[in-house]
Amino acid sequence: MKIMIIGAGQMGSGIAQVCAMNGYEVFLHDLTLELVEKGRNGIKKQLQRQIEKERLTEQDADRFLQRIQTSTELRNAKNADIIIEAAVENMEVKKNLFTKLDSYAPAHAILATNTSSLPITEIAAATNRADKVIGMHFMNPVPVMKLVEVIRGLATSQETFDKVYSLAESLKKTAVEVNDFPGFVSNRILMPMINEAIYTVFEGVATPEDVDEVMKLGMNHPMGPLTLADFIGLDTCLAIMETLHEGFGDDKYRPCPLLRKYVKAGWLGKKSGRGFYRYS
Ligand code: NAD
């Protein structure tokens, strides 16, 4: 089975790595060769770390990397059995991609999206194969995190659901079935907590370090919410809050103005070198 991954950012490259490590041939696609090479180099570094920890041999790492072909041409979808889209969290971008992928991919191919919160049903409506469109929501970092939310759109067929559920299991992940509702389960619960943590900083209640310390030591969270927000990407956090706000029409999901300000400043978290914390 050939898997095409759209978007070679932190999620797309993680998904490509896990697919290659579990025996699948992968096309890793992004807008430019530079972006896709950046993603592939990230995978290389990840594998290198595994070699240093003696969890992987050089030969295995080479074998995994060889399974990942790079792509900047969406028409390569013609060779894929399943396409997992992990481009930016933006409905217009995703709809546009799905319309094109629908025209290039073979009739049997499943079109999955790794969206964190956008309606699967609406993305599916941009295609002529809504029965084969599904949410496959991996967690960050993909090679480490066990969960995949598998999200049924309104028209997703049982066959598509079963295939994607089995694919997740073959990647050694635990799949959980979820219906299509804003933020699904994971981000409906997680993101309002992160947004509230940002409000506590915005209102001067505590510093980012202290907010994170309270949640780690007081609630036994392995990582504070602001560190986690930086890892997720503040642009992605904002996009998810906007989806929740619009989807539920309830002001309890209003994105914190400080989150908006950071995104406007280009402080997107770890991936841009600065968010609530600085990264070198
Ligand atoms: P990212 O910014 O690291 O990567 C996005 C990549 O998509 C970039 O490399 C960009 O060049 C590429 N891209 C943008 N438009 C494209 C297009 N039209 N065609 C091909 N590639 C395109 O973002 P990310 O954190 O990897 O998030 C990707 C998706 O995964 C989003 O939908 C996000 O909501 C979802 N997601 C993110 C997380 C997380 O923790 N960051 C977790 C689960 C799901």
C-alpha cells in the first residue's frame, strides 16, 4: 500500500516517519522542494537520535528513509492508495487540496485529513467521494504518541472507516472512534484549557513559567499548557479556537487576544523559535 502525505511540517513528517517504519512506501509532499527536504531531514535527525540510543541500527534507518520519496507535484496522488493531508489548519487550503486530490487519485483511494478541528463533512463535500473521506487525527509528536482519533464524516462509509482503523493499528497506534463535531474530543477538551492558560498570563495572574509549574506539579500534567501550546504551534492553536468559537457559537471559546497578538508577531512557538518560550 502506498501512502501520500500532504504537508511535510511537524505532523506530516512525523506521519511519514511512522508509516515508513511500519513498512509502507511513502510520498512526502509539500509546496517546494526546500520544504519537503526540510521535513525529510527532520526525519533523518529523529532516526539518528534512535541510533544513538541504540534503539535502531543504521541499516534499518537507511531502509526507512529509502521508503520515503519526496514530491512537489500533487499529481503523484495517482500512485497512492491512501492520502493523509497534514497541511495548514485552514479550511480553504484543505478544500482546495481535496478537490485536486479527488481528481488525481485513483477511484479506490481514501482521502484522510489530519485536521485538528475542521469539519470532515465540509472537507468531504469538496470532493466527489465523500464516502472515502475521513479524519485521521494523529497526536504530536507522531512517533511517540499512541493515539489516533478516527473521525467519521456524515457520509464516511464503514469500509473506509474499517480500513483507516486497521491502518492506525498497523502503525502501532490506538485508534479511537469519534464523530464529526468541532474539535472532535481531543481539542474540544485540550484547547479551551490552553486558551484559559493564555488568559491567565494575559490578565497578569502569573508568568508562563508559573502557569506551567502549577499544572505540572498541581495537576500532574507531564507538560504545562503553555509549553504544549508552543509545541503544537500557536497558529494551529488559534485556528482550533476559532473553529470551536464559530462551530459552537459560544463566547466561552473566544481566542485570547494575547494568542492573536503572538500569531500576528510570527511567534508561533517552537517551530518559529519563539512563542511563550524561546528556542534556539
Ligand atoms: P506545520 O506548519 O508544521 O506544517 C504545515 C506544512 O503544510 C508546511 O510545511 C506547509 O508548507 C505545508 N503546506 C501548506 N499549504 C500546503 C499546500 N497547499 N500543499 C501542500 N503543503 C502545504 O503544521 P503542523 O503542526 O504539521 O500541522 C499540520 C496539520 O496537522 C494541521 O491541520 C494541524 O491542525 C494538524 N495537527 C497539528 C498538531 C500539532 O500538534 N501541531 C497535532 C495534530 C494535528
